[in-house]
Amino acid sequence: MSDLRELYQEVILDHNKRPRNFQKLEGANRTADGYNPLCGDQITVYVLVEDDVIKDIAFQGSGCAISKASASVMTAMVKGKTTAEAEGLFEAFHKMVTADLSAVSDPLVVGKLAAFAGVREFPVRVKCATLPWHTLHAALEGREQPASTE
């Protein structure tokens, strides 16, 4: 089990050091800001949605390693998905980090997001991991007020 935890830590560290899709996305037609007042994480998510499909997605911001890595993994996972599929991934991720892995029914989702499963043991870090997902949700809904973990 410790080997698995080490692998997950490596995934988080890699995505923090070399975040995927970390840029402003010119041409985005949906954007939202997110803020975690507890940790100070701030994020902007840029999404290009065409025919209900996320054609492109990017993010910018500052925050802890978990927040940045979560945003990086999220953008890589939802690119090319429908908005409904992205919302489903949000729900699965949220269940995983707030409950347990058995609460997530799709093993493929668990496999890709499992690196963050351990944050449920640290309630303060759950907000760091979920901030990018809440911000994506706000962008897809077209909300104007910033997404928050509170």
C-alpha cells in the first residue's frame, strides 16, 4: 500500500511542477474564477465549449500543490468530453475525496483520479483538491460570482 501512496504522491508532485494546460485560453467562451479562503488558492478556468463538448480547457492561478495538480489532472481529463460527462467526473471526484473509493461506481474514473483519494484523510485539503472542479462547474453553468469552497 505504501508503494501505491508513493505513486500517487509522485503524480501530484509531477502535475504541480509541470501542470498541463496552465495558460490563458484565448477564445474561451466560458470562464470562472475560484477562491479557497482557507488556503488562499485562486484559480481561473477557461473553457471552449462547442456543441456541448469541451473542445479546449486551461487554467491559471496560484495555490498549493494539491490545488494546482488537481486543476492539471482535471483539465487533461475533461478535454474532449461532453459537459454532462465533465459534470459526472466532478460528482465522482467529489464523492471520492469526501467519502471513499467504493462510493465511485466507475473504476476507470477511480483509476485516473485515485491520486487524490488520500486527501479525504485531511479535510482541509479536500477544499484544495475540489476548488478547480467547483470552478469548472461554475464556468459550465455560466455563473458570474466566483466559485468558492465555502
